[in-house]
Amino acid sequence: MGFHPSQETAIRYRGFLLLQHANHSWLVRPERSPMAVLPFRTKPCSLADVKGQLDERLMNHDNAHPMAS
């Protein structure tokens, strides 16, 4: 009987932490405040997909708040 700790992958991307879970879903959260985009979770997907989702949310935020950048 061996103990296998769960491993999560953590990646920094554009001021966010992308945390991959064992089921290949992701938790995306800002590294610090103020938050331009709220933390969110994804369904199981690739790293490229989660980066695309974050890029889209950041683009939508920038378009909604043009003076915030």
C-alpha cells in the first residue's frame, strides 16, 4: 500500500494562476488584487483551451471598461 499524493499543476499566465486538478479541470484565479476577472473553474480541457478562455474574459473586461486598463 503506497500513498500517492495528488499533484496539481500550477502555471502563471498574464497575472493569473492556472491550477490544474487531477480530472484535468482548471481553477483560474488572479495572483493579486484588484481583480479584473473573477476566479473561475473550467471543465476538463487543455492548457491552450484554458488560456483561450482567460484571454476571452480579459478581452471582454477590457471592452466593457476601456478606461480601466
